[in-house]
Amino acid sequence: MNRIDPADAHVKSLPVPDADTAAYWQGLKEGRLLLQHCLDCGHIQFYQQAICRQCGRESLEHRPASGLGKVHSFSVVHRAPGPAFKQDVPYAVLLVELDEGPRMISSLVKAPVDSVNFDMRVQLVCEDAGGGITLPRFRPV
């Protein structure tokens, strides 16, 4: 039986890059949001995977995105889901529709949570999370 160390509850877990996502995380570290483009069917996708979700082929390449989009949906979190997030509340979780088409989940930074609204224009902010990981966040344009 594995025991959970209570100290771990106070630490936010970080993503672990793998073969499919390494380029994406490296791009964020360099201040760029990379999206996968299928060279066969033209589909643009986010979240990174080994195959195109549209045609099933493996002809994918990473290309820089504009980092711009709009808030498709959002939720403001007032109650921390765990001790590691206690200092962050309230915070806004966003579903951002990127100008290139794909949608991604992120959070709002550099603005009060009560300023977020549907269709609000946002821009990527690359935030160093420590541990060699940079997270994509969004701020109002």
C-alpha cells in the first residue's frame, strides 16, 4: 500500500514532458506556443500527440501560434481544490479558443478575476513554474 506524504498536498504537481509533448514544453520555455499542424490534411491540433486526430496520419510538425485568442468559457474558483492552491483563490480557469482554431484550458493572469468575460481577447503569457517547466497562461489584450 502506497502512503501519501501529507507534505505533497502542499506542492502543485508539474507536467512531465514525454516524446509527444517535449517540443511543446520546450517552445513554452522559449516563449512560444507551438501547435501541431498535419502536413497531410492541414488540421491544427492541441493537445500534442503522435498522430493527427483528423486523418490519423503521423505527418505532424510544430509551428508557432500567435498566442492570441478569446475566452470561449470560464469558471472562477473560490474554494481551493487542495492545500497547494489555497494561496491562489480566487482564480479564473479559462477555455481559450486560439486564433488558429484549437481550444485550450489555462488560467487568467495579470487581471482581476471579475474582469473576465465571454469573448474577451487574451494573449499568451509564459510563466516559469519552476522545475524546468513553463506554463501557458493568458492575460487580457
